[in-house]
Amino acid sequence: MRPRAVWRRPTKKISIFEAAGRRPAAYMPQPQRYIAHFDLDAFFVSVECLNDPSLKGKPLLVGGHSDRGVVAACSYEARKYGIHSAMPIRTALRLCPHATVVGNARGEYSKYSRWVTEIIAAIAPLFEKASIDEFYLDLTGMERFHDPYQWTIALREEIISATKLPISFALASNKMVSKIATQEAKPNGYIHVPPGMEQEFLAPLKVNKIPGVGEQTWQVMQEMGIITIRDLSEQPVELLERRFGKYGTDLWHKARGIHDSEVVPYHEAKSISTENTFEENKTDMEFLMAELVRMTERVAYELRQDDKTAGCIAVKIRYPDFETTSRQTTIPYTFYDDELIAKAKELFHKLYRKGTPIRLMGVRLSELTSEAIQTNLFENTQRKTELYKAIDDVKERFGKDAVVKAGGQKAEGDRSVGKATSRFLRRSGDEKENQ
């Protein structure tokens, strides 16, 4: 049963639009939406196969090589054995003992993802990068100039031709339907769900195809006799609300192909920063230096995770009277902790009013680039990069604070930092700083 809107007699004077027999802009019909969802098929596996063609056609597991590792992704050949992502590597190898475990191309994944992003960004009017291998494109209004379906087919062909990566897409009237349809189009295919056909397309599919319907909800629905999306659409909305609360109404709409989530415009991050507001104002220089080291290590780690280098660093200080000052300097492009920490300390000493208590301190890296730039032409950086990679692997496994430089240990041990307000910020644009 469809929820009925409650109509109330207007209590204010009629508008000029109503007097003229016209609807105000708020009531004008909305344009037909065209939303495309692109998803790179078995992305991590595909990249591994491009780097090593001998792996193609074999059951592959992308993930950690240790017994405690989990499957981040697996090939279609491996899925035939019941293997899926998030499964322990040990379990996957029991199901398929001859599977090959790979996963050394972390930098390559980012490279290929950026490549696809650049192709889409060059021609798409509006797009959202939902993950490393998933994109939504809003093509609303394109029908006045091009056929949106043919346009998306041409874009898919361009991506495949340039990158050699398989990619599937679906075109529909909203994000939810296009995402579900893309899964039906895989592997390496595409589907168009014309406007008005959303409910008919969804009806025969299992209800757990709906994004957000997890294992627990799926189990409850099966107990209720709800197997397909058609079954869900035929349930009284009041019943779903009693069983699932507000989520029941959301499910009722989704079963009818109704979804109004917007495509969020994608912007490349231009800076990475962190700042701490201390519970107590600080003058202890040993503590402040340790905290500066700790924060710089954290932003440098985030930088490496994004496969970027920074060409500018800034330090920010706020005093108890809320006076805030900062200073920045350009640097040779780097992502190394030791080089960034040295510059952060240099900026701090130039900026700090000696003996004055500090309320807040922050570090920001900007002028980010994805290009791998060697910081010193006379220095062999390979061993240094491998060292940082090893350290980052430990942090990924045991937490960002698993490895801390000696200079940052006092800050780690100071409980006032643990209680401080700490936040990571990723901005689409650089904030203005007081020089």
C-alpha cells in the first residue's frame, strides 16, 4: 500500500502563480534523470593480470600472503570454488588449494584508477568517484544533444581501449537501479533500464541485490517469505515499518525503483592536514616537539597511502586567546617522514612565541601530486622507499600508531593528547592561512 500524503487546506493567501493559473517553479516537472554506473570488473585481479599475463585464466586471490590475511578480491575462476572477498586466505586455499595468492601491485592499482578517472573527467559533465574502481555519472540533460546510452557505450569502449581493463556499466534513472543493473551486466557487459521500467527490471531479482540489505536483514526477509524484490514491493508499507522501522519505508521505495540520491561531484584532494586541540594549554617544548613529530608522521602516512608527494608544508599554532598563526614553505616533492619532520620543526621555531602556552597545533601538506618525483638526483631512494613501505605495512596491519619515532613517544604517552580533539581533514580546496 502506497503511503498517502495528508492534504491540508492552505491558510495563507494564494500566490501570484496560482492567480495566473500557473505552478511555481518548485512544482514544475523535474527533468528525466540519466545516471550511469561504471564498475571495473575484478579490478585488482585485472591489474595483476595486466602486470603478469601468465596469471590470466587462473584462480587468483588478491590479499595478504600470511595465514591471517583476507581475500581483498578474487578472480571469476576462484569464485567458482565458493571464494569471496573478506574470506580468510587460509579458508580460500582450503577451497582451492591450487589458487595463486597475489597482491604486490598496490601502486599499480592507484595508477590504473587515476587513469580511468582522468578519461571520465575529460568528457563527463558530472561524475562521482565512489571508490577506487566505481563511478557514477549524471548525464541528465544530455538527451538534448546525444543519446545517453550510446554515449556511455562509447565511453566504455574508450576506457577499455586505453587501459585494457574490463569494465561494466548500466544506465538508469537513479543511482540504486544503475548499481544493481551493473552487477547483472557483469562480467564486462552493459545494460540500459529505460525510464519507467525500473520496477519491472528489479522484480525477479533476489531482495539481497538491493544495496544495504545485509545478511541479517536478508535472513529476516526470508523468514517473512520475502525472496524477490517483487515480494518486497507487494508488502504493505506499514508491515515493513513495524518490522524494520524507518528502514522499512526506505526498502518499500527501493523495491519500486524509487531512489533520489544525488551524484556527488568528484574533486581531487588538494591538501591533507591534521590538528589537535589540547585539553590543557601546553608550554612543554619536549612535548610540543613530540606532538609535532607524531602529527607529521600521520599526514605523511596518509600521503603515501594516496600514492602522492607534497610540495608544500605548513604548521599552524593557536594560542589561548584564539589568536591563530601559520607559516608554510615550499619543499622538494617528497613523502618521507624525516624530510617533512625537519621542515615542520623549522617552521614551528620560526612561528612560535617562546614561552607562550599553545591551545592548538596543526600540520598541513599541500601541492599534492601523483607523480613519483625523486627528491634528490644524487640519492638512491629505492631502499628508503622500501623501508617506508615496510613501516606502512605494519601500520596498516596493527594501526597507524603501531610504529612511532622516538621523538613522538612523549606525545603518545601524554594522556592530554589522548583526550584532545584530533581530526584528519581532506579538503577539495586549500584553506587560507595567515602568513
